[in-house]
Amino acid sequence: MPSETTHAPATPSPASDGSSNGSGQPFGGKAIVLVGLMGAGKTTVGRRLANRLGLPFVDADTEVEAAAGLSIPEIFEAHGEPAFRDGERKVIARLLATGPQVLATGGGAFMDPETRATVADRGISVWLKADLDVLMRRVGKRPTRPLLKADNPRAVMERLMRERNPIYAEADVTLETGDGPHEDVVDRLMELLEPLK
């Protein structure tokens, strides 16, 4: 049975207008921010979730590429990972300042303490968690991921899971995605988000 948890983020007291969050907007006007390793389904699930919620969908990686005028592999090659992470932090902060949306972040974005603080302030974080075999099947379909350009991509993914999973666990909501249809994941995520509206 997939594990599902919700850790309620700090919310204001009930408002006199009857809405649960006082802003008149779902989720207190905060963004839904999807975090997790590459291949967890953040973009695919995020698009479907945004459609269900009637919110815009934004992919942080796409926005980083647009801001840099380069693809992510080109940014890594030309400027290195630290420069990419700096740009990613700035782009995510800018995006979260624009209000309610479903935001899919890159796999390493939530590792940055400043980004985590911004997400905690302006968003509800959701960790889409998947096991190693599921992740490897999914990332194998896209050979453009810079961190997996190694002799042993599975060993790299195992290391990333060891390093990142404890940080992802700080998310407000955790959902094991498993290997089923994405629509099922969205259904379960909608249920987990309902109390946070």
C-alpha cells in the first residue's frame, strides 16, 4: 500500500467570510509545489493536477532554460551545476511571487535551504516519492539528464535517493506515486490536498 502523509503547513485562523484560509483563494493563495527526484512524475502529474484545480501549471526547469537561453544540459556544460542552482533558486523565487499555481521543480531545487524557505512561505510542498526501479524506468526514456550521464546511472540515482530523501521528507505532503496511471496519482493527491484548501 503506498504511503501518503500530510503535514499541515501553518495556516491562518478561519476568516469571517467563511473560507477556511481567509484569502478567498484555495490553499490560502499559495502555490502547490511538487518536489522529488527526476522521474518521480512532477511534470506529468503537475499538468494534470493544475488542470483539475483550475490553476496555471509552471515547470521550473522550462523557466530556467528560458531565462538562460540555454537547455539545462547546456547550462551544466557551459557554467556548471552551481551556476544552474543559483539561477534555479532565483527563478523559483520569482515564480512563487506570482501567486497560486502548480509548480514542478527540478530534482535538486528543494535541496537549497533558501528555496525550501521560499516554498514554505509561499507554497504547499508535495513530495512525489517513487522507488528506485520506477525512477530508473522513467528516466531511461529521457537520456538528457545531466546528473545521470555516468557509467552507472543506477548508482547515481541510489546516491541521490540517500542524500535527498531526508530533505524531501520535510515536504508538507508525501505521496508514493508507484507505477500506476498518473490519473490515479492525481486522484490520491487531490484527496490529500483537500484538507489544506
